[in-house]
Amino acid sequence: MSTLFRFERPENLEIVARPKLTVAIVIACRGGQEKLDLVLASLAQQSYPASLTKLYIIDDGSEPPIKLPKLRPKRAEIILFKNKSGHWGKTAATNGSLSKVKEDVIWFVDGDMVFDPDHLAHHMKWHHDNDDYVVLGWKRFVAQWDYTPQALSKALAAGKFMDLHEQSWGKELWEARIERTKELTRPGVEGYRSLVGATFSIRNTQWKRVGGYNPELITGEDIELGWRVFTSGLRLVPDRQAHSWHLGYSTVEENKEIIHRHNDPSLAQFIPQMHTIRARQDFDWKVATYQLLIDVRNSNLSKLLNQVDQLIELAGTSVEIRLLAPWKKLDERYSPVADEFADIREIYNWVKGDSRYRFLDIEPKAELTIDCLLSLFVHSPTPYYLFADGDFALNLKDLVDSLLVSEEGLLGVASKEDRRAFALFAPALARAARTKGNLYKNISSQWGVRWITEERFLELNQGKKSRVKRFGRYLKREGKKVNSPRQLLIFVKKLLSLVLRKVSKSG
């Protein structure tokens, strides 16, 4: 197996001559028999050994029911998924039907795709190299096709896949993201959007570990899965050699405004990176942007609230906060005019009704080692984990920004007074946690750890030049997401909101 460091991976992997891994080919569909027959004809021509594959067609209530045509993989099974209220659609059908599938790898395929004979083999070269890849096939869209399953099968057998269509197009934003992120080896936080359901494969163990599709979603389930794949530290791999044709326009392209209206609030519940959508409404969200641990033993209410306010300064971001202090001491008898724990008592009395806050009891003189602190984080699809001493006046939002720029797994700052704060990238934590050995050492070896002085941190994050650079990076990052007049309007509103907040604070 190749060594894991960040999102790097081997170059120029070749198709495995003697593969060993078994594959479940999964198509969840409702109707669409005509296109499905073409899909199955192309699957029957795959060069990956047929003895290692099995096709599962999940019929999500088709009328008439889906049938297996003559041109199809030899080992094939139709799973009839019984629809009922609250239990229907692709996510429910797929999760329920795959719970007992035993194959090593699951290859998910849409029912309107035609595949090059080596398509699956290119997926599988990655899965034979390591178990943490999620492989994305390369697809082009076509508007017209007139071949039958028999003619298609004959053309594929003759090596004429690329001759099937003279005109095709790709998704410009998707392909641009692949280019910009160096084939997703440097994906930043946006790489998750590259996972699309038309053709992707994942180890069965990883599919189960990340939890399958989100059962609360009817559409957009692949995007949300991509987010959990990303925060789990798995490596997304687009393979340009895994060619395919997508027959016709996608549902999203044909109904963009309707789909966005339906999907945006649902996806934003689970994907903190969609903060531009979250910023439209002042709601709580199911997954927070930050998970924050603060040692408040030497803090007070004002310092705490200032740390939290700075962290969630960007509209649409949210935080889950756990406060470390000797909270059990508050149960003991005391005098309000001679209270040893007056500061933490004030904190507790103010924030105890706020659902964002939790209280972790520690001894008054407890030494909090880095290993201890890392063990306190609760693994979730939250992208950033932070710790700070409560009396360390460090801008935690700047710390997160610096973490992203550094590309380290953990970035820490220490003051002359021995105060600490650090930010931790979710993919680094998740990968380290499922690797044997010391968590901190795993993060260091697999992703990188860097500590800097408070003076150096302030030097990097203060001053007009630094602010201009950060604002420029922000404009560049957010501007790349604009692909419609509607998104442009959202971007402009967000920009104005940021400017107004800065003006009001300075004035």
C-alpha cells in the first residue's frame, strides 16, 4: 500500500494484471428501461473479470418493473425495493438494499451511462493500491444517440467507444475544480463537491464507516456524501482514463432553479461549508462549522464571548462549544461575596441555557496535555476543531484561516506566558483516529503539525497588507463558486454584509 500524506497519491497507476478484489455494481433506478438496457450492454463489455463482479439493480418502485435484458453482466440480480411513506427514493433504497452486500468495492452507476470497456478496471487499480480512495469516473454529456444495445456492444468490442459520439460536453465547473485543485490532490475545502453519483466507487468498509447515503435527503445525496467522505480524510480521485458517456442532460441542468430551491436548505443543514446559503437565514444547523474547546479556568465571561464572537464573525458559520473547568465545585456551599469560582460561575449562569454550550468537568489544577485535548473532540462532519486557553486573546477565526493557508493538519500558537491555541483540520483528525498509534504523532506524520509563536502569528495576520491579501484570497475563493445570476446576487449581498459589519465595528 502507498504511504498516506494529505491527499497525495501515486502517479501513473496501471490497470492491475491479476486483480483480486470483488465489485458490487449498483444501479438504483425508477423506470428508464430503455437507457438502462444500454448501460447494461456496456457493463457486459467491461474488461475487469466478470467472475469478480456482480450487478445489483435496485428497482425503486418502477411501473412496469425493471427487467434484465439479454445483454448484461452474467451475474446480475434485481432487488425490488418496497416503497412506503417515509421510506422511498434512491437514498432509502440504496442504504436498505446494500446492508448485506459483501463485495470488497461498491461501484455506483446511474441508469443513463455508457462506459468504456476499461472504465471499471481504472477504478479498481486505485482500490488495489489502498483502501481509502473514492474514485470518480470521467464523463462527457451527449444530447443524441441512436444505437441499440446490440450495436453498442459490437462497437465496444471493436474498441470504438470514443467513436460513438462526435459532439459532447463536460461540466465546466466540475472540470475547472479538478484542474484548480491539481486533480484533487490539493482540494482545499471545496473538493467534496466533485463527488457525483453517475460513476464513483468506494470500498465497502468505507461506505459503511461513513454511514452510506444520508436518509434525510431525497436529492443531492451524492454532494452530502462527498462532504462526509472529505471530512473523514478519504482521498477523492478523478480518473481521466475512466471514460463514459452520459446520455442526455442531468436533472439538475434541466431544472436548476427548482432543484436549488429544494436542495439548498436540506444540504446546508449538513454541510457547514455552504455558509453563503446558511447566511440567508438566522437558523441553527445540524452540523456546526467549528467544534471549540476552551479552558475557562483562568477566563471570564467577557473574554469567552469575545473569543466566540470573533470565531463566528463570518455570516452563516456556527460553533459547538465545550467549556473545561471544575464545574462540580459550583455545587459546593459558597458566599456570593467571597466566591473562589466567581468567574466560571458567572459564565455558567449566563450560557447554561444556550444549546451551543456543553460543560466538561476537570480538576482545578489539571494539566491538559495535547493528547488529552485531542481525545476530547467528538468526531463529526464538522470541518474544524479548535482549542484555546480562555485567557489567550487570540483571534480564532484568523487561526482557522492560517490553518487553511498552511495546509497543515494542525496549526498551533503559543504565547510567552505559555498560553496555547490550536486549530485542527477534520480530515487529518479522522484519518489519524482510525490509524493505530498516538493520535498527535499520526496527525504529524500523515498531515503535518506546525507551532508558531504569538508574535509570528500576529505578524502574519495583522496590518493592511495582510488584510488586503486575505480579502483577495476570499474574493478569489468565493468568486469561483459563482455560476449563475442567482449565485452572483448571493455573493454580492454577502460581500456587502461583510463590508457593513467592518464599517460598523470601526465606527
